[in-house]
Amino acid sequence: MEMTEATEWTPAEDFDTGLTADDWKEILEDKYFQDKKPIGLITLWLYYKYNAPCSYTELAKEYGRSIGYYIGGMTQFNTTIADKFKKKIHPFTDEKGKMVYWYLPFVARKVSKENGEDGSFIFKLRDEVRESFDKLSEERRQEFEKMYLKQKEEYEMNPKPKIWVIAAGNNGDLWDDFVTNNRISIGWDKGDLTNKDPSSKNLSDFKNAKIGDFVFSRKGAQKFIGFGRIDSEYKYEESKEDHKNTRSVTWLEIWTEQPKKTNASYNEKQAFIEIKDKNKETDEIKDVISKYMFELKEEECLEKLQKSRQIILTGAPGTGKSYAAREIANRLTGNKAENIDFVQFHPSMDYTDFVEGLRPIKDDKGQIGFERRDGIFKAFCKKALENQENFVFIIDEINRGDISKIFGELFFAIDPSYRGEKGKITTQYQNLVESDDLYAGGFYIPENVYIIGTMNDIDRGVESMDFAIRRRFTWIEVNPDDTQSMLDSGIPEYAADAKERMGALNKVIFTNPSLGKAYQIGAAYFLRLNELNGDFDALWAYHLEPLLREYLRGDPRAEEFLDEMKKAYGVEAE
């Protein structure tokens, strides 16, 4: 099945689903989908509410959450619909022979960039789906709105999820139920706990775990067979024979054929327990956690960037802030390098470099004069004005420059609420701007321009950022664990050892009275192992020890602390 040209909708009659408006009304009223696949229902509701064709990118801009939230939710939802109505629907495959189900609720066409459309595909509800919404009672439509607001609120309330482990019954005998019904459950039934706190820590933790937390399901003492995300509050299912305490879960990974081994040993009394020290886990388990934590961090950053149009990633040196900034920029621009620009601030940078200023030129007679030239940011904004796609400007080490001097009048224009022509300002060199210039009437930041800054709070000798600039950005902390996944692609041969050493070293740094969390070592430092041919001792001697020694300068116990860190890192004895 191939998509049509940008100007053409995929003909609904060519992709007959076999589903009627009554079938869809049944789906929309089915509590199973509301409980098990709410994201799909919410997405359909938002398309109905939006009342116009749009891409997932545009939907995310309008209603929040990440693009991946809608794509993943609809993929699971459509697959479930296909299974439920398999006797009625007509299956289709893509050009690679893979089954596809997006056509069940939608007709689609490719995005037309010439028309200023954003994303990859434009979707609109099939007539029968829209008709089914029209047939719903006003009360039921309000329930959909409440579902959307509840999911939105719950997501925003849990930016730092915990990781739990749950026993899938006796030797995994509950696993089929877990997968089939997209849930987890726990025994020791003591009635409905909704309005009371149980004395058992297992039950208490199970009840109080937050939506958005992650959970490993285990079989036996040391085998993990699944990994998912908790999607509902605690529920007591009276109709079940046992294990009546339940939570809804979206399963992200399943390993029943080749379970993941854990370093921990669990027993029946530890039916539900938190993983508090991820560094003690096996490399496989840490990789799973790192993967989804980084994706979650990316989604958090992307969602906040779409809302505020500018964010600052802050954290210890080497935590991968620049790497994360580029990954976020790639996702927002659809991996278009030409729509991304990068600059690193430094103490000598000023307004003329960033916005505009006078530059010396030599005329035909060899005489020196001056002419106005666009700075790097203004030139970038001009490029964005001529294209309705997303553009991302990355400012690395944003706090190393004199922000007030560099931004000048942009203090007003950079405010997210003043993007576009309503935020137009007169620059210092406005009288020299040519009449045919795109900014002849004044400078403003286009609405399709997003800004990502990075900074290290611990950099010594760097002045604190102007508060007027601070309050115009959304701030996001990046921790060492958030970007560990860069090691898997950057140094695959040494990644496992690097993660183990980094975890042990950071644990010592975290508890050190002279340092703490802000001084932990990030994954980026370990990427140097490629040029050092995997020599961890050399990495310590040439890069890590000098850095830590600088951190501890003037501390009377510096050598004692360094020896402790060296031991944790695992440098071979001389």
C-alpha cells in the first residue's frame, strides 16, 4: 500500500475497513478500550474536537504531549481494533509487506510543505468515525474530555518516575493474565484498599505507586520477563477470584523466551518492590532503564519546548546536554540538519555577533569603511521566515556569555508570548537596514523558531544568568543516568564497562561532602575511550582525575577523596 501525492487523500473506498458507524459507536462506548487503550480513544476525540485534518505534530502543538505519545497510542489502539473485528476488516500491507492499521479510523495524505503544513502525514477522521461521535450523548463526549484532561494532568505530575519489580505470580503463572489484560496484580487480598492504607509494605507501595512509573515483571527470583508503564490508579476488581488488587499497564518490552537476568534475588514476600540502586543491576537491565528514561526525558523536553518555545538544559558537565539538545532538535525538525543551527557562547561574544552590527569592509579603492551585517541568530530567523517548517537554534554554554549584552532588545522579542510580528522591535541599527530586507520594518522572532540552551551551573568564574532571561526559559535538569544510552551507540565495545565504572564513581562523588550531585561525571567523558583504544586507566589519568582534582582544589582532604574515587572507578594498582 503506497501513500498518494501530497495533494491527494487516500481514497476511503480503496481501503474499505468493513467497519460501520455503529461498529465505531460500539468501540467508543466500550469500557474495555477506555480502561485498556485510553490513548487511542483520546487521540480520536482530539481529532474530532479539532474538527480539521492535521498531523500528529500539529495535534501535539495544539493539545500538548509528544508526537510519540499519539503515534504509540494509536498504533496499540488500531492493532486491538483489528484483532477485535478481524472477521470484518480487510487487512492491508505496506510496501515492505508489513501489516498496517492506521487506515481503520483515518484517511491520509502526505504533508505538503509548500502549503506550510507540518509533520509527515495529514490525517482526518473517516466519515463513519465522525458520525459515531455525533451519535454519542453529550454526557459521553464530556467523558472523553475528562479522559484527555486526566491523562494530561497525570503525565505532568510524574516527571521523575520510579522503577518497580512485581512477581507475576508463582513462577510466572500470572504472566498470561498480565499481558492479555494489560495489567499487573498482587495477592494478600484484604478487601478494597481505595480508602485505607494497608499495613503490608507490598500492598501499600502497589497502591501508592504513581501513574507513569515503570515496572518489571519477574518470573522466579532472578528473571525479568516484561517491562511496562503503569497507566492507572489502584483498582480493586471484586469479580476476580484472587489477586484482586490491580493496576493497568502498557507493556513496552516482553522477554518470555529469553528473560533478562537481574542481579537481585527476590522472594515471595517481595512481590512488589522498588529498584532504588540501578547501578547494582545487570547491564541488560540498566540498558532497558536507560533507554526508556532517556526517551522519557526527550519527550519531557520536546513537550516543554513545544509549549514554551525555548528551554535550557542544565546539569553537570559531560551529562550529554548538547547531545540531548541535538536529539530533541532532530525530532522537532524531522532530522533536517539545514533547519538547525548551533552556537557556543563565550565571554567575548556580543550583540553584533548575535543580532547585527557594523563590520569593516574595503572598497574598490582600498578604503576601509563599515556596513551593517546580520548576526548569526538574525540570519537564522530570516531563513525560518521563508519556510513554515520547524527551526531550532541551539545555544551551547549559554551562561558563559554576557546575556544582557548579547541579547540587547531581544529581552522583549524572545518572550514566548511575543513571538511573531506582535513582538517586533526596533534594533540598534534599524536605520541601516535596507528597504528590501525581510526585517525592514523591525526585527521579530518567527513563531516556528525554537531555542534550546545548555549550561553548567558549577562553571566557576561565570556570572549568574540575568533573571530577566531566566524567567523567559523553561528549565530542565539532565542527570548522568538520563543520557547513558549515548554510550551504546558511541562506544558499543566499552559501553557496559563504562556504565559500571561511571555508576560506581558517581555514587562516591554524590556522597562526598565537598562535591555532591552537581559534580557527578556524565557519559560524554567516556566517549573519549574510542580515541584511547578502550584504555580506562588513561581516561582517568588524562581526563577524569585532573577534572576532579580541580573540583577539590583547596580541600585539605583532596588526596584522600581522590583515592576513594580512584578505587571506585577501578584504576588498576601500580
